[in-house]
Amino acid sequence: MKTILIKNLLEPLNYKDLKAVRSWCTDHDVLIIKQGKNEFVIESEFESVFEKPFVDKLKRKFGGGWEDAYRLYKDGNIPALNMINSLSSNPMPIYNKKNNENPFVIKIKEYEKKKNAA
């Protein structure tokens, strides 16, 4: 089990102070282990939480082949990534903003329908 000192998380998280790193770890449920004056986290736990948004995107984009795409990204194999990107049968979904109307607007439209029906 590899560990990372908490001060080494400043750069990947793009933070300037340790208090912000501790707060990020607490918010994302990453265990901070204190041993003497040192504070550290388990590397695999940090990486899984840190990369979760990226992995979720790969799952949406590539479906069941997301693990292969993830390995290619980690290895930096750009030509293979371009090939599976072009072969991807599961494109990113396009969300229609009209489906997510404000509840207040929906109530007004229902009121107008009732008013016009009467």
C-alpha cells in the first residue's frame, strides 16, 4: 500500500495551502492518516477519487470499453485513442435544456391550461 504525503497533493489539486488539501480530502471522503508530524493519504484511494469524474466521462463515452480507453489515456497512446474514438458507437449524449424547465414555469403553464379550458 503506497502512500502520499499530504504536502505532495498541493500540486495535483492546484492548491496553495495544506488546509485546503485537508478540506478537499474531507469533502471527498479520502482518509488522512496522521503518524507523528506527518500526514498522508493512501495513493490508490486518492487517485480513484481524483480521477472519478474522468472515469465517469469515459464510461458515458465508451460504455463497456471504458477500461481500455482509460489504460490508453494513462499510457499516453494517442493514435490508439484516436482510433477507438472514431469507432466509438456510444457518442456523448446531447442534453436538451427544454426538458429541464423550471417548476414555477410548469405550474404557470398548467394554470393557463386550466384557465383556457374553463
